[in-house]
Amino acid sequence: MSNSSSIIPEPLKVQSLVYDLKKRLDWGEPALTIIDIRDRDAFNTSHISGAVSLPMNELVNRALNNLELERDLYVYGSTDEQTADAAAQLRTAGYQNVAELRGGLGAWQANSFPLEKN
């Protein structure tokens, strides 16, 4: 059996880079959710393609109502500190697979990865 690890993305990391997420999306692994915790105005202006808007003040309640605890979550906010805070809240609520997307939207944009704008 050949080693296909170069094709299959690495497992979710607590501190993920935008490249990690992009590689996983390109691989076609749908069992993940990208969460944008910024306010709705910021989300509506521009966000990572496929991201869902769960603003910080609604984050845990809406996540618990819509996402199973085993799901892989990639979280980003306006700053890495805000992202870390949101990820900590999700972990406290029982989510086991939460990745903090380092650099958030800025890092995603800097690499010309796909965005959605309203």
C-alpha cells in the first residue's frame, strides 16, 4: 500500500493556517464548518467562501443548535485573540475539533483564496 499522505490533508490542528484549510477544501472534504465570528456587517462585506456567520454573542447557542459536537470547526474573527476566545468558548461547550484559523480573513485574502461578497 503506497503512502498517500501527500494527497490527504493533515488532521485538524488547534492552530491552523489558511493553507491547511484551503488544502482540505481542495481535497473535497466536506465534513467541516467554517465559522466567521465577526459582526454581520463585516460578514456581509466579505467572508471566506462557504463560511457561516455566527457572531460572538450568538456563537455557542447557535453552534449547539446547528452543529454536532464531533464536527470539525474552523473559526476566525477580526483578530487572532478574538478567534482564540471563540475557540475556547466552543471547546468549553463540548466541541472537540476546533481549529483557530491564524490570520483569519486577511491571511485568506492575501493568498487570493476564494471570497464571497454581498
